[in-house]
Amino acid sequence: MKKLEKDLQEAYKLRFEFFNLYENKEARWHKKYSNHKLYPTVVKSFQYNFSEIGLKMPQLIEKFNLSS
């Protein structure tokens, strides 16, 4: 469970950076994180709005088998 919490925290951080620190510079964010283990999860999370992500992110991490 500890690994899931760590992965969730990191995924939320990456998502925050995309929407807040890399606004209008999204290509730079993609280049920087394209090799990160959570990249596919975070990119998939863009399909969900802010109010849904708290429920969806753990499911996405499980789907991509990152917390096992």
C-alpha cells in the first residue's frame, strides 16, 4: 500500500506541473517526462476533470500495473 501512496503522490505532482507550471508549454512537459514510469498514467488522467481525478488516479495506476 505504501508504494501505491507514493505513486499517487508522484502522479498528482506530475499532473499539477502539467496544468500549472507548464501551461502553454505542454510540449516541454511531454519531452521532460516521456520516459517517466508514470507518464502513460498521467497522460491518460488528462481525460478526467479535476473533480474526478481523486477517484480515477488510483484506478489508472492499478490499470497500468504500477503499484504491484
